[in-house]
Amino acid sequence: MLTADYDRLGLSAGETILDLGCGHGRHAYEALRRGAHVVACDLGLEELRQVRSIGSIMRSDGDVDGDVVLETANGDATRLPFADASFDRIIASEVVEHIDDDENALVEMVRVLRPGGVLAVTIPAHLPERICWALSDEYHAPNQPGGHVRIYARGELRAKMAAAGLNPFDEHRVHALHSPYWWLRCAVGPTRPIEESRMVSMYHRLLTWDIVKAPRATRIAEQLLAPVLGKSLVIYARRPLATGTATDSIDESRPSENKKEHADVAT
């Protein structure tokens, strides 16, 4: 289940993309399928080992071209272990709401993104998130270790991205069908096993069926409801080109000329 839109991101085969806070790698795998070189970065070593394992399976199954590179890096978003201008594209999906110093994390993303490069940052949308917080204190930090530390107000993330030196140019919301699911989870207790609530369990099965089958009816419902109920907000922004070059509104979609060596995690 993808949150970022790769067409809006402008990812091309041969480019290098950072999947920051990759988790179990859902965005990394799609980038690999599209022929991009991927660096999956996370604080969790087990998650990184899983990404490497599934990446190897994808390669052996022929889902990934032979010259495509997958690397993993154990790193902190506020102190990224990469050289300046290392990446053509960056995805940070459902990451910055967990970080106390989100402004510094954005500055670091700008540093490692090449001039003219594009990044997509996704966060919980304001209204669905506020309802979750109102329903349960167990849903967010500090009661939930590693949980969400803030609710972003309308326009707040765009303003922070602009302050970090980015030019936001597009946004949309996704995962409308997931908002009621999380409201149910919060109402019955978000830390309780799913199986303990019949309603939560049934809704979970519905979402699983939707992800696997992608039926036309739910795709239409998602399209109609996303602008209002979408659980996630996705904002796309570009790092301006250097002064004196082509206009900042033009995205020179090309691979970086000098690939950087990335910190790799042992398996």
C-alpha cells in the first residue's frame, strides 16, 4: 500500500532515491520495480534486514533489473549519514510526526537532495489525526513510546518545508478508508490485539481485501472520500537549482552524476 505518488514525485529509472524511515520497505520495493537505485534508511535493524531479504527475493524472481542497486543504512533523520546532494528523490513517509526536531530533519533532507531534486513527505492529516488523539491517549506520545509527537496544523508542514529551503508544489490526501479503522482502534484501545474487537477485526479484513484485490468500488470510494477523510497528507517539494542555472520550476529529471557511497548495515 503506497502513500506517495511516484508520478508526482517524478522518479525515473536509473535515479537514486532515499526511502527515509523505510520501515518494512513498501516504497523501496516500488522504486526498485521502477528501475531506481534505492537506499532504505531506518533506525530499526530488523526492518532493514527484512528489506534486504525481500529485495534479494525480488531480484531472484526477476522483478528487479540486474543493474539496480539496493542499499540499507541505519541512520537518524536529524543526522543523515550521507554526503551532500546524494539523492535525486527522497520519500519520507509517516516519519516527521515522530521526530521532536522535525525542522532539523527537513534541513538534513534538503542537504542530501540534489539541486532540482524532489522529495515527498507524508504525515497524518489534521482532522483524522485530531480525532484519534481525542479518542485515546494511548495512540500518541508520550504514552505511546515512539508515537506521534505532534498534530500538524493546516499549512504547517508546507511552511516548515519552505523555511528549510524547499519549494512545495503539489499535495494530495490518501487512505480515506483507513481513517474510520483507526478511529475504531482508538475507541476500543489502540494497543489491544485486533482480534479482541469484532468490529476492528472485520474492518481490518476489509482493508486487507481492498489492498490485495483493489476492487473498483473501493477505488472509487477512496477517490471520492480522500480529500475529506484521507488519513495521510502528501506534500511534494523541490530543492531549487543553483542561482544562475535553469529556472527552479524546471525539474531536470536525471540520475546524479556522482553516486555516493552509503552506510550499509550488516546482515
